[in-house]
Amino acid sequence: MSLTTNRIKTTALTRIIVPASLGHVGATGGGLMANDNGTVTFAQGGAGVWILPIKDLTVGDTIMRFTIRGATAGAAAKTLAFSLMKSVSASGTITASSVQAATSDTTATAHAIDLETYLTTPSKVAVKEEYFVKCTMTTNGAGVTATLSSVEILVKKTYGQET
């Protein structure tokens, strides 16, 4: 007696939410301050870089979209730039490159940040790759701040295989 089974390939969309407090200061940290509510504030009149590592990705996952959430305060100029980045390990070095940048936010009024960016070419996770979101913020003037609350990544995960 023999038993035959069919293996089924299934895909599912899942969201990975990374609170801003799980990130760290980049090379040009500036006046960043982690808050008790899990957010990170970019201080007034300064510039800084905050790095948010994306965990829970496995080889074969496909990143479809990333969304930045937060808020700004103050009625002066501020520039908020975000980019999904990928670092690749190679012999003796690690190289980081931009997968896709989000539209920069340069609104001079206080507002919520809710920047959703679909990748032009979805990025499939390969061996020796790590993903992170690089947040660069510049605020000008007294009373102008930008606060980052979280990054959400939409990922297509594949389970099983076709026969």
C-alpha cells in the first residue's frame, strides 16, 4: 500500500510592526530622545538619523510596502526622509543600499505622519541580507519637532511548495 500526498504552496500577507523605541541612533544621531510612550522625538532645530531594524523576516519573504507613522509639531520648516534599506554581508564587509525611498515630508505645519510606500519592485529576502528603515529628520526653529511612532512592513510569506 502506498500513500500519496500533495504539498500545497500557500502565500499570506502579514504585517510586521516595529515600534520606534526598538531602533537606535544612526551615524548622525543629533538630538534624538526616546520617550516613555515608545516613540522617538527629533529635537527642535536639529538633524538626526534613526535606524529601525526589521526583524522576523525569513529567506524567501517578499517585502511589498512600508508605512511610517508619527507626528510633527510647530509651524516651521522640517524635512523628513525615509528609506527602506538592505545590508548584505560579504567577505570582510557589509554593504548597505537603498531598496526604495518614501516620499519626503516637507509640510511646514503640524500634522500626523502616515507615509505609505509600495515598492516599485517588491524585494525578496535572500541569504545574508538584513533590512532596516533609515529615518532622517531635520527640523528648523524653536518649537519644531518630529516624533516617530512606528514603521509597518507588509510582507508576503510563502509556505510549502508546489508539486
